Amino acid sequence: MIAIVIPYYKLEFFEATLQSLKTQTDKRFKVYIGNDASPENPISLLDKFKDAFEYSYHYFDSNLGGISLVKQWERCIELTDNEEWIMILGDDDVLSNNVIEQFYNNQEEITNQNINVVRFSTKVINEKGEVFSDKFEHPVLETGQDFLARKFSKKTRSSLSEYLFKKEIVKQKNFRHLPLAWHSDDLAVLEFSMPNFIYSINDAQLLIRVSNLSITGDSSSNGLKNQATFDFVKILFTEYSTVLNKFQSKAILNKLEVAFFNIPSFYNYKTILNYHFKQIGFGSAINFQLRLIKYRIILILKKLNIFPTVYTVYAKIFNK
């Protein structure tokens, strides 16, 4: 049985989420909704779906999402019963109607492979529900390390809603607390899947909504996101450096450099330089410093209106 956990706060797109649960072709799931002291009461909306699928609703008196999204996830997970699998679904994301069906169609192979993390393909949608991305598909079996390298090489995307986690593993290992829970899901995918694989189902998909109401679409929180990236990479290189090859480490460092260019400091410079030395080697550290010099030159030229956009700066640095 599957527990679909929804840490609820926003009403605007919630009906589309519930409608996608109503239209599932396989109803072997139960929904657990944890209201994070939202000012937007969903009760009247939930009443419309009372016979569509099984759900449990709980109102929390205190808001935790504004302090720690991970803590909100955790207390919502505590609402679940004896289900074996957990999906943490955003209150604005949408499932294709065969997500649950496809999980059960693949359950025998998932069991045979001793899988703890299952992933569905995705598309990205906007405020109007319009798709504005290609379909992101994945290798059927992939290590967490290879997944991170693909994501940070911009060959794929990822968000929490598209995963099913075996609940006993979630309870055993727990989500890590990072600012805004930014990369907490990426780290969970790595830690929960090890030492086995992530199992991907590409015949069903999640529609992930990006809007100005979502953390991904909120540019005002970029400072916290960049700091979370540093915290995330510190965990990777402190605890998992022995399982990362040079290609994977390079992809992670490329991601970290973008964060550094957004929040430059001498401490962060020393941190990245040290990672280059330890994870890849002397040549990598030298190349990082050359890119940093190029970055400074381009910033000066940008002030002279030679390069009109920040994107151009990044493109010139990484030759993309």
C-alpha cells in the first residue's frame, strides 16, 4: 500500500492535485494531508473529493514550513499508518492517471532488485497548467551518484514529488535539514537508494508546477538556496567522497561554482579550491582559478554594458 503525504499550505493549485488523485486508475493508496497552519482552509474543497479516494486530514496549530520544511515533512509522515511506501506530494503538483497503476505493474521487479527509491518521469508546468518542458525520462536502474552527476550537468531535473520511498528506509535514515530543504530531496535520493539503485518508471509521470508561489520559482530566496548548495556539497564531499568518481565530483563542483558566483566570499573560495584539490587534483584547482579570473574580467566588461545579461556571464565562464 502507498501513503501519499501532502504537506499542505497553498490552496490555489490544490484542486488540480486532488483531481489527479481522483482519476488514478488504481486506488491502492491513501492520502494524508497535513495542514501547516495555513490561512487558506481547504475543508470545503476536500469535501468535494470525500468519495473519490481515501484520505485523512490533520490541521497543525503551528507553522513549521516557514522554519524547517523537513520538519513539516517529518510530522506529516508521522500521520501515516502501516503503508510500505511513501510519496511526499507537493500541494500544487499533478500525477498522470496511471502513476499508481504503473508502480504496481513494476512491483515484482522493484522487490527483486531490492529497491528503496522509485522515480517517475516528469514534465514541468506553469501557473496555468501549461507544459513548458520536454518529458524527463531516466535509466531504469541508476545509482544515486550517477543521478546527481546528470542533474548537475543539466541533463535532467528532479523534485521531491516524483519519488516513492520505502518508509522503513525513511524512518531509518531520515531527511537532512538544509535551508529551505533545498537539495534535501537530492541527498535523500542518494542516501535512501544506497547501496542499490533508483528504479525509474517512464510510462507514468508527475507534472511539477513551477510558479512564483513555489520555492523553485521564488527568486527572493536565492541567497538561502545558494547557501544550501554549499551545505549539501559539504555533506557529499565529507561523507561520500569515496563513492564519487572524478566525473561525478566535477559535475557537483560545477554546480557549487554557480552558487559561489552568487555568494562570493574568501571563505567560500577556499572551500571550493580545497574541494578541487582533494576531489579531482591540482589541475582542476588551477582551472577553477582561471575561470574565476575570467569571471571577474567579464563582470567588469558587463558593467560597461558589453555583456548585457548575467546568463551571458555564466555562459562565457563555462563555455556553454
